[in-house]
Amino acid sequence: MPAAATDSTRSILLITLSNIGDAVMTTPVIGALHDRYPQAVMDIVTDARASALFEHCPCRGEIILKHKGWRGTLALLQRLRTRRYDLVVDLRTDGLTLLVRARRKLTRRGHRKAAAHAVERHFAVISQAVQLAQIPPQHVWLGESERAFARRQLAVLPGEHWLALGPGARWAPKCWSPDNYSALANQLAEHFDGVILVGS
């Protein structure tokens, strides 16, 4: 893609997923788009569950929350149609994108079975615009308040190398048994000074 095409992209709309774990899997797409279009501001459509993940994203514009029901969908469409985007990237569904005004649209159509892992499926959506030999890692952007909270929590732990485990999930088939988590921690014990359980 020529440099002129890159420079002309100033506004991006990203329609991402709602669950926190699923939304984290979309962060490589955000990072790659920011590297490809460094001057662009990115509005992000998500819901309240995952919105905090994007609060400190350096390229974000507005965080636009979805709400359930037809009234919420109508309100979302009315808000999105108040502007025209240079690029829309829809990682969730093709339907909403059809009604959004944009110069270029990239959706999941044709990429649903392109790869086994969620990160690869999401990245396939932008493969036409961003061509990389390797997909960037997932990333969570933190502000100073989150970093200060983490420092306070970790100050009481021994050593400097910890294994963080998130043993919960909203979908039963994704839930591992406590015995499996215990076996994993014991198997990796020589590499870490302690284990941190995260979640709610």
C-alpha cells in the first residue's frame, strides 16, 4: 500500500468484542492498526464489561458503549452515523458495518474459519491493510493509578517473578478444574517465586 494511502487514514472505527478475555484477544489488531496508521484516531465500540481495557489506549478517540435491546442498537447506530470514518474494522459482526458510513470497511466475512486461534481470526480481518510476518502480542494499556495499585498488591509477595493465573470463565467448557491449575503451578514452580490468582 503506498504511503499516500496510509497518510490519508485519519479516523478508524473498531467494533470489538464484549467479554474481557475476548477483547484482550483483539488488542494485537489495535496495535497493528496504530503502527500502520500512526496519525489516525480510533473510536472503539465495546460494552461496559471491557471498556476499561481501552481507557489508556494511546490511539483511541471515543469509547462507544453498546447497550442491549433494539433501543440500544438504534441509539448506537444513530451515534455512529453522525460521522464518516476513513476505515471501519468490524471484529464482531457484518450487520452493523453495513449501516456505518466509511470510505473502507474490513469485516469478518470470509475470515471466520481462516485460523483456529481467536487472535489469528481477528488479525485475518485486517490482513489486506496490514501485512506483517508475525502478529503482535496482546497488550493491556495501564494508567498510573492501575500501576500504583499493582505495586501495592505485589509489594507483599516474595521475589520478583510471579505466575498469574485467571481460573474463571463465563462459559463452562472454558473452565479448567482446580486440580489442573494446581498441577500447572507445581510443574512451573521452579520458574516462579509465587502464584497470583486474578479474577472475580
